[in-house]
Amino acid sequence: PSITRGVTVDIPKVSWDDIGGLNALKKKLQQAVEWPIKHSAAFARLGISPMRGVLLHGPPGCSKTTLAKAAAHAAQASFFSLSGAELYSMYVGEGEALLRNTFRRARLAAPSIIFFDEADVVAAKRGGSSRNSTTVGERLLSTLLTEMDGLEQAKGILVLAATNRPHAIDPALMRPGRFDLVKNPSFYHLTFDIAVSLYGFSVLASLTNSVLYVPPPDMEARYEILRVHTRNMKIGDDVDLRRIAEDTELFTGAELEGLCREAGIVALRENISATLVSNRHFETVKSSLKPALTRDEIE
Ligand code: ATP
């Protein structure tokens, strides 16, 4: 198949500014993604191998996908997207072929980010209940592991995996160099001093913690998200985004985005020639919405 030519190189347009809140996380991702690409010579000089995988976990609708896209945008990296559920549902062998093919295209289009959504579906702990499903999952997982191990020599490719169920992930994926969880501190002692002297102390956080939790937004983050999603709207002076942020505990970013959009629609429904979205439109929508998340689901 002609995969070498005509690779569509898609660099997402989403930027860090399109994501409200999560400042510390954005910074970590920025380092994890941009450094190995922008400072690859420094990594090579000091013999540090860049991370190959970052696992983002957290409840749905809290911007895991958007973060991956923004990271690719910031690093001007090609963006490839795979879904664990989609791979899993394919005919025998097709999922593995698509996985291998995607890694091959990513190598050709490097620097690249491979976003692997619903990773738990493929990378589920081995030994599941149904015999058949174990086989499909295991084959996909072993292909994924092989491809990720092969990234050692590849330059500028990072796998960003996402899941809502981190505990379902096979520990084999968490070995250092895959999605590093600090299980083997000695691995990092080697690079500690070098890294600190190179980039300062904050490097530790990014080099040793590539399993990152993407939490639902707190008050301040909700305010920022509301600001992002009303940026291009005409809203009245009576709209108090801070108060809306206070009143929307447990709302995800996706739900807040929906709230803004719906408020606009309510305004239009009221008067198709409306020129402003007012507080009462936001209130109408807010009172009809209930967050899907519950307190117990927050880690
Ligand atoms: P899932 O687990 O369901 O795939 P996700 O965590 O990947 O969800 P996204 O797909 O990135 O979430 O977000 C869904 C929508 O919500 C996006 O359209 C995004 O614009 C909006 N959104 C979520 N979080 C934020 C945020 N912090 N700032 C701005 N928009 C956000």
C-alpha cells in the first residue's frame, strides 16, 4: 500500500489558549512534547532518551483529546488519532495492521503525536473473562507494545494515550519508557542530575510523571472555560461568568461548552433577531442541566 507518499499531515489548530484552566498540566505536556522535538540535540548529547508515551486519564469531557491536539499544535507536530474501541471492533488482523500503519505514517511525518483514545479497551489487563475478547485485546496490545518499543530509535514521536479507566490498563504498558510511572526510581537517578542542570528542577515533574490526571475543572478553571467558549459570542453586561462558574460544580468542560451554546440557542428561540445573549438565557439553560459526573467519580 502506498503509505509512504501522500501522508496527510494534519497539524491541529487548537492552541493552549483554547483550554481553560489546567495550567500546570499544560506546562508538563508542553515539556514532554516540545522539548524532545525542539531540543533533540540536547537530549542526544546527554544521552537522555525522551519519553515515548504519556497517559492522560480522567473523566470524559474534561479535555484529554483537546490537550493532545494543543500539544501537537504547539510542537507543530503531525497528529494521528486512533481509538481503542475502533481497533477492537475490526476484523481479525485489521486492527493490528492499522496500528502498525499509523506508527509507520507517524515516523514518516515526524515530528508526530499519536493520540490513542480509549486505550483501556486495547490495553486492558490480560486474562479477561471472554476467551475471544482476550485474544483480540492481547494481539492489539502486543502490537502496540512492539511499536512503542520500536520508538526508541525513532525521533520526535510521542504517543499520548487517553482513558477514563486507568485501573483497567495492563501494567505491561506502564513499564519505564512506555507510559512511565515511577515504579523503578533507579531508572531516573541516572538522568536526574543531568536533567536538573539542563532544564531546572521542574524537569523532574515531567520526566518522572508521565501518567497525568486530567481532573474535572475547579471554580477557576470553569470560569476560564466559560471565557473560552463565550469569546466569540455577543453576551450582555448582565452575564456574570464568575457566578455561573460558582453554580456549576461538577460540570465538565464539555458540559460548560454546551451550556454556552444552548444559551445562544435559547436567545435565538426567544427572538430570532436577538443581538445579545443575556443572563436569563444562561440561567434558563443552567437550571435545566444536571452534571453527569458525581462526586464519587472524581479521583
Ligand atoms: P472523552 O474522554 O469523552 O474523549 P475528553 O476528555 O477527551 O473526553 P475533549 O473531547 O477534549 O474531552 O473535550 C470535549 C469538549 O469539551 C471539547 O469540545 C472541548 O472544547 C470542551 N472542553 C473540555 N474541557 C475544556 C477546557 N478545559 N477548556 C475548554 N474547552 C473544554
